[in-house]
Amino acid sequence: MSIVLGCIADDLTGATDLAMILVQAGMKTVQIVGMPDENTPVPDAEAVVVALKSRTTNSYDAIRMSLIACDWLQKAGAKQIFFKYCSTFDSTKEGNIGPVTDALLEKLGCSDTIACPAFPENGRTVYRGYLFVNEGLLSESSLRNHPLTPMNDPNLKRVLAAQSKSHITNIFFEDVEKGPEAISQAMKIRVKSQEKTVPVIHIIDALNDNHLQSIGQACQGMALITGGSALAQGLPDNFRKTGWLPNFIKKASFSPPLGSSVILSGSCSEATRAQVEYAKSRIPHFRLDAFDILEKKPVVEQALEWAEQAMKADDPIMFYSSADPEIITRIQKERGRVEVGSRVEAVIGKIAHGLKKIGARRFVVAGGETSGAVIDALGVKTMEIGPPIDPGVPWTISDGTPSLALALKSGNFGTEDFFLKAVSQLKKSDEIEKERAK
Ligand SMILES: Nc1ncnc2c1ncn2[C@@H]1O[C@H](COP(=O)(O)OP(=O)(O)OP(=O)(O)O)[C@@H](O)[C@H]1O
Ligand SMILES: O=C(O)[C@@H](O)C(=O)CO
């Protein structure tokens, strides 16, 4: 088996989201955590997703990491590179979506690429170049209060033009609706009519999965594509047409390790806060106070002491630092956004490490940055993708001994009962396994 599609994701939960969509579309997919190097074995897979932590780093580092990942994927045989970012286009004024796309365009020698964050199943659609979250504009959604990447402008052309040296164009819904041929044609016209000698990035409208399928088909043979995970659903068929991918889909097996279940939430999104509230009234929980963390109180020790007792019962337990926007704004004003974020992440990582030592084997983590910190602390290098819990969030199993079951949830994904649903999904699979073994 050789790699056909090489993906670079700018955060961990986004990578898992993409890997799940590729698996569902029939590609054997492995996720590599962090930058691969010459010692990283090429997995036996058709698609590889490299999960970086480059969404909120400085642009220099984001470019450097993405180019190294791209190089590795190309050497491993990838015929197309997919730069995956958030379906809500999470980025700062400086980047990193624009700078990384520019650098990849240059490296791959492309005249153009596309940018399409749409993820209709999760309510993200693009119409006339404006990004919508459910029924409203991006800038009216809770993403305007994101602690690291507040999104206040829904006009993707404007947002990307501020970050990128490329020429930004739009391909509107009317062309997309007509299908792959019309989309390809529209892209060609825009590249031809471009007077400057810079590459072109086409922001493409997409309101539903049919549109994404058409866009995927129109991208056949394009060396670089960029967008949200849902864009991937249209790609495997291109590879089947060229014979790079078999026409049958093999179902992968999934056997999660046994052990205690823990929930770690560092996401402060609206969806996660509702999920935390839901779980709080049902399972033992421990609040991580960001002010205590900044004052260097022994939060990790206290949390683990509590966990040793709480884990004696069979219930999952939850740790959360998730807080309301007013509290976040206050602490960030006092101590700086980056400082607060990284200190809280470090503490959650240490707690995860301690929990593994005392028997936790099933981790549900909320938040992309938080998941990155947890995975680092747990020493996970690769992950195999298992069954979906909710759109965009699968169970996964890590490499290494002991192996761990991990559900890494993007901040805004999942239903209100997500945490408990994820845990009971594995319990059900344990019961089925027990029955089978009888
Ligand atoms: N109480 C708190 N006060 C200030 N910052 C916090 C607090 N709790 C968590 N944080 C920080 O907020 C950030 C949340 O980002 P994270 O990526 O984990 O979640 P998210 O943005 O909701 O998820 P995603 O990136 O998947 O959309 C992290 O850096 C985390 O450390
Ligand atoms: O695309 C999304 O919304 C997610 O995969 C993600 O990246 C959130 O951090």
C-alpha cells in the first residue's frame, strides 16, 4: 500500500476530524502527531494526516513545520497535498492560513489552489465568500469570543487577503451548483485573467455535501488543496478513477483498551461549556481554576489526589478549566492571552500524564490546543481512527504501550451529552466484545 493523499492539519482535533472523513470515504488513514522526520516510519496507509500545532504559533514556525511535513509526505509518495484548517477559518490577523498556503503553493510550484472551509453537516457553509455558522454569519457566532483566534470578519476574501501574498478570488455558488466542469472552468478563467505573477487562491462557495463532492472532483490533479475536513469527502473517488485506490472499502476493526475513563476539557467554546454543564450534573468533576494555575498553586497535585479516590468508582470523571467569556477576557487582560493559554494547557497535560499512571486508558479531551497538550504529555505519536461519536469526532487508538483510547473533540463540535455519549459508546463495545468472547 502506498500513500496517495498527504494531509497537513493545523491542529490535532482538526486532524482527527479529517482522518475520520477519509476513513468514512474508504481510505485507510493514519494520523501522525507532530512533525515527522527521517526516522518516522511510513505507515501502511492510503492517506496520512500530519497533525501540527500551528494554528496559533507565529507564522515563521507554522510555515517551517508545514514545509517539513509536506516534504516528508511527498517523499512518502503523496500525490496530492491537503492543508486542513478549521471550518470556522480560525486564524489571527497575521495567519496562519494565508502564510502557510502561500509557502505550500511556492514549494509545490502551483499556479493556484482552493480555499473552502465549509462543513455543512456541522452548520458551516460558504455563500458569496461569506462564512456562515448555522443560521448566522461567522462574526455573529460564538467564534467572535474565541480565546485565541476571535473571528470578527465573515468575509473570507478580506480575511485571507490580509494574511496572504497570493491573489484571492471567489467562485460563487452558481458555478458550484453546475458541477465539477463549471468549477474547473471558473478556476482556469481566474488564473488566466490574473495579471500579477503571484498564485491564485479561489475561495469556493459550498452549501451542502453535493457541492463539496463537485469541488473535490474539480480538484483532481491539483497538487495542493486547502480547506475544512468535509472537502475531503470528494477526493477518494478521484483516486479510484486513476486506479491509485481500490474500488472496495475494507472495514477496520476497533478494540479499545480497558481502563478508567476520564474527560479533560480546556475548551471554552459555547458548545463545550454546555457539554461540561451537562456532565457536571451527572458525574464526579474537578474544576481547574486558571487564576490558581497562574498563581502556581499545587493544582496538579490536588487534581490527581482527588482522582485517585474518584477513579475507584466505575464512573468517568471530569476535569475542566472551561470558563465563560467574561472570565477569560478578565484573566487574559491581566496576564496575556498566550501566557494564560499555555499555562492552562500545561497543567491539563500534566494531569493527563498523572491519570495515565494511575490507570486511565480512555481519554475524552475537549479543545484543539488542549488536545495537543494532552497528546504531547501522553507521548502519543500515531493514532488509528475508529468509529465516529459525532460529526467530526471519532474514537481513536494510540500507538505505544499501553495503548490508549482517545476522543479529541474540536471546541465547537458535539451534542450536549457528548462526553457521556463517548464513554458509553466504548462501554457498549466492551459488552459486545464480552458476549462474543463467551
Ligand atoms: N479558564 C480559562 N481561562 C483562560 N484560558 C483558558 C481557560 N481554560 C482554558 N483556557 C485556554 O483556552 C484555550 C482553548 O483553546 P482550545 O483549542 O483548547 O479549545 P477551542 O478553541 O474551543 O477548540 P478548537 O481549537 O478545537 O476549536 C486553551 O489555550 C486553553 O488553555
Ligand atoms: O474544522 C473544524 O471545525 C475542526 O476540525 C477544527 O479544526 C476545530 O479546531
